[in-house]
Amino acid sequence: MLTLQVDWNQLAKIEELQDYFESDFQGFQNLIERYIRKFEQFGEEELNKLAYLRVLEVTNGCTQWGFRRQDKQSLSVEDTRHCMKMVMGFIKNKRVDFPSRGTIVFSPKVESFIEEGRELYCDAFKKNVPGMKREYYASSTAQFIVYGRRNLELAMACVKQDYENLFSPYYIQRGQNYIAPYLACIS
């Protein structure tokens, strides 16, 4: 069971969550809590491993969005594509390579969870299935909460150390900035 405290009012101020909380605060909180209970089935070692994958996903997401928006700091087409292929390969293969840490492999149970997350993302953002963005953001929020500050901070430091040359210092920081408001809501 979750032992940390969540500041739900602070969480409701996070930009990508605001509309969901404003339209049905209790319903969205309940949905996040259902995902929290689902993710709590994993042990600390598995949560730690998943935190590394999640930080890579977020960093890649920031990199891809920057390219689509044509941010002045965006990477070249080739570098952006390389980042995407690497992270998508980690997700599809259910294994993550870190030069400083080695290869992270997942149990079959966690592999199924990763696949469910990939399908949820595709339904929400690729297929635009109604209601799935709400589900995705509830799941994503629950992951940040359950993985916890310590695991996510360790993962962010490792991603910075091992992949800053690939993503650039700018997008490493963007990824950290995306995660930071979620960490500020848990104690």
C-alpha cells in the first residue's frame, strides 16, 4: 500500500492534468488511485527499473515534441529519429541499456505492464480513442507517484550521465522539468 502522501490539489495544478481535475476532481483522483493500486503490485526492484524506462520515455517525448514544434534547440532530424528509435526499441524489446549500469531486463509480469502502457499511449495519442488521454494521464501520474522521488531522481541522474550527449543537455533538462511538478506533489 502507498505509504507516501499525495497533495492532490497541487497535482491538479499540473498543466496536462488541469482539465481532467476541473471536469471531475474526485473521479480523476479515483482513476489515478486505481492505477496506483495496480502498480503497487511490483516490488521495489521492479519499480526502480521501471523508473529508468519512464525517465527515458519522458526525455524522448520532450525531444520529439521539441522537434515537431521546431524549437530552436531541437535536434536534427537524424538525431531526433535516433533518440526515438532507441527508446522505442527499449520499450518494444522490454530491455534498457545503460553504459554505466548495464542492461536492465524485466520480469514477464513487468513486460506485460510495459506492453499495456505502450498500447494505452497508442490508443490515446496515435489512434485518438475517446477517453484514452484521460486514462493515459491517470496511468502516467500513478507511475510517477508509485516509482517515487528516490527512484526517479536516481534514474534522471543516470539518463543525464549516459544519454546527455544523445538527447542534449537541453532536452535532458526538459525531461527533468516535466517530471519535477509530479515529484513536488508527493512526500
